[in-house]
Amino acid sequence: MRLPIYTAAFTGLMASPALAADLELSLEIPRLTVAEYHRPYVAVWIETQDKAAVKTLAVWYDVKMKNQEGEKWLKDMRQWWRRAGRDMTLPADGVSGATRAPGKHQVVFKGGAAPLGNLPAGQYNLVVEAAREVGGTEVLRAPFQWPPKARATSSAKGTSELGAMSVTVKP
């Protein structure tokens, strides 16, 4: 049986792959000159403009501690914990990871793939919260539009536990 041309053309459009956008995070963890240095625990999540958590993208903590002892300190990232953390089952595949050393770190989240997934269109903030044992806590927010129509970057700068942060979205 032969399909009419317009049906075949329409079917071809439906089968074409959707273009996925990227969300890139560049984050600096500063080296602090303190007597007892510990790597910070870090949570990265997306929130709406009214600060409701949408998705947790990353949680960096001591995942290898015996008896999941590292999880008990996640509560110190209070904003993330109250909005999303306490409802998560940890370790979360593709989200949980080891703490990071001081320096610059790049993480790319692909639209349509875990953990970003299919984020609905809208205006959001990418939020990064850090807490360090025998240290402080700090929260940074950078706004972004999803899906991006063009490449766009926003940034924030920490003053203690976090350094420079930039968020770039690309169609």
C-alpha cells in the first residue's frame, strides 16, 4: 500500500529527533586558608522564580563513608535540604557524587537526559549551595530561561565557601 505524499512527509517530520539544549555550570571552589580544611558538600538544583525546587542536578558529598555517615551532614545545606533533599533517596544515580577539590569545575547537563530531563519551558534559577564542616554555608543563584532561544550566560560570585559561578544555556 502506498501512503499519500503528505502523510509520508508528516510522518517524516514526526520521526525527526528533537534538538536538545544544554545547561552548563562552571563553578569555582576556593582553597581556604584555615587550620582544618574540609571539602564542601555541594547541592545543585533548579528552582522556579518563587523558589520552589524543580530538580536536583547534583549532590557532592562523602558517598563512601561507612554506614552512609556522609548523608547525615547533607542537612547542613539547609535551603536544598528543606526544598528537595529530605525527600530524596540517596545515593541518587546520576546525581550523587564525591566532594570536589578546590579549583574550577565544569558540569554539562543535557536537555532530555537525566538528571535534567524534559524541563518545562519557563524562567528558572540554577542554585548552588555549599556547606563545609568546621566552616560556613553559602548559596548562589543564577537565572536562566528554558528552553534557550540563543546562547545566554548568567553568573554569580561567592564570598566565602564558593567562588565564581556561571550558567550557560545553549539551544
